[in-house]
Amino acid sequence: MRQETGTRRGPLSGLRVIEFAGLGPAPFACMLLADMGADVVSVDRPGTHIGDPLRIVNRGREVIHADLKSAADRENILTLIARADVLVEGFRPGVMERLGLGPDVVMPLNPALVYGRMTGWGQEGVLASTAGHDINYLALTGALAAIGTPERPVVPLNLLGDYAGGSLHLALGILAAVYEARASGVGQVVDAAIADGVIQLMALFIGEQQRGRFSEHRESNMLDGGAPWYGVYPTSDGRHVAVGAIEPKFYALFVERLGLDQVWQDAQHDVARWPQLRAAIGAAIGSRTRAECEALFAGSDACVTPVLTLSEAMQHPHNVFRGSFVSLDGAVQPAPAPRFSHAPVPSASPPSIGPVAPESVLRRWQSREACRADNVRREPNP
């Protein structure tokens, strides 16, 4: 069932967000806000395509077409910014200022505005003005060097930098600033840099390295594939299973189910025997198909799972039960996450709606302002 963007439900219902359309982690952050009920309006160039259900990160918005170099269009956008709670932009430092829409211009119009800025390197710094992509941010933060085989690092898609280091930190920063602005009446700029976020994600390993418990040689640590009981193994049919038997009781169950000799029960943390243990595990798993391994460990706490392709993941019984994938307009999408018990979000959001006129958005936001003011007047005095 479709739900109009202006009447969205969820814990962020009523939060007014104006987004300047772009690529990368800023749209994903706005998707998260929209999924949770925020009223997100995206400003995009005239003539851009709208309504494609496969552009999943752009779902849940209304779109306004505006030429930001046009004085008239910029004035319309400034009128909306004056009534927004949040502004989000993902351009290089200085672009919004050159368009006449930087914080120094817009925040005097709306002192409580939260101005969210998403970049790779940050608003300031040695590399702030240079181009980069996910792989570059991972490379310069120590993350990329820690992931992969002994021969070379492996690129973890763009999940770790763009979305975990970037989008999630931007969304968190925006919500923290909104919370503070509701109490103080004063907004602020949120400078979210992918590189900063990735360094935060490395917190565990930064601490362990200083304790001498994290080696900078790939596949020599517990969580980087170095431990035989935490890694990926091929099966006889050319597929793979993932093993994550970290805790001793889970490891013991894993060894028992796999039918390994009893001698391996006490070898979990004997690093000198890891090569032999890895060979024993590999031989036992490699003699079975992926389906046989899945059946062998089904229902157990041995922490063994099949490595599924994306299309297989869509059909897995657990994901089906949870409704983790939803269909909208014939396109499969990830369901909004996380889930809320009190203010549930819709199970699916429509794609971008538009183009709409700025005046229609303005009328809706003015109407909500009137409702808010009326509710405040009706609240009893303490």
C-alpha cells in the first residue's frame, strides 16, 4: 500500500528535511531518515529522472526541480530552508557557499537549523578539497590494510566507508543535533567525514594494536581470517560456508558436529597448531556440499552459516520470516531498519515523488507549524 510522503508515519514523523540531491552516502542517510518517518524533500536539477523504484537510496522523498544558479529558484529554496529542521548536502567543501546557500547565509534565516554536511575528508584539513572515493578513505585510515589476504587488501564494496563511516555517522550526528536544538533553540553544522567515521569504526582494533594484541599482518588475527575457527571455507560443490565459532563452548560444538578428532578440542587458541587445525577443518568441510554443511549445523550454536548470494539471501527462510526484503512497484528493496514497537515505520516506502512545486511543500510545512503552535497553546501549564 502506498503512503504519500507528506503523511509518513514513524518515530521521526514531523521532522522536516531538505536534501540537496547528489551521490554517495548523503542520499543513504536521507533514506534512513525518510524510512523512520521524516518528511524529506530533495532538491534536484531540472530534467532529472524521478520515480525509479530501483533507485532505492532515493526512496521516500518528494523532489523539487530547481536551478540553484537561478535567483528565483534559489529564493524559493531559501523560503523552504527557513522552515526546515534539517538541511543535508554532500558536495565538496565550498560548493554550497558558491551557490549562496552556505551556513553563513541560511542559518540566520533559521537559527534552529541543523546543517548536515557529508564529505569524504571533512570540511577542513590537508585533503579537504581533493577528490576521493570509498577505497581512498579506507586506505588512509588503516582499515583497508587490515582487510584481505596476506598477499593484498580486499575491497569490502563501499559498505564500510560510504555507508557505515559516512551515512550512519551523518544520520546519528543529525539526530543528536536536532535533539540539542529542541532544547536550546540553536542549530549547528554537522561536519560528517567518511574518514572520521571509519577511524571510529576501527576503535576496537586501535585499542588492541596498542596492547600488542592486533597484528598489522593480514590473516594473523582472530577476526581477519587468521583464526581457523573464524573464516570462510569452500565446499565440495564450489560454494562456501562461514565459520564463527569464537566462544569455547561454540567451538567445542563445532568440532564435535564436524567430526574432528578429540585432539582438536584443546587446540582452539594454540596458534602454533592453527595451520594444522585449518587443514583439518578445511578437509572436513571440503568433503561436503554446502547443503550438507547447512544440514549438519542446522539448529545448533556452532555458528556455521552458508555464504549466500544476494538472490539466495532474498529467499532464506529467516529473512522471509522477518520480512527483511519487501517488494514495491515490482522492485525488491531492503525493509526499513531498525524496527520500532511504539511508532512503527511502513514496511516499504514509495520511490521519489515529483517533481512537486515548492509552494505545495511550503503549504504543508506551514500547516504543520500551525498545528504545532496550536498543540503548544492547548498544553496545560505545569
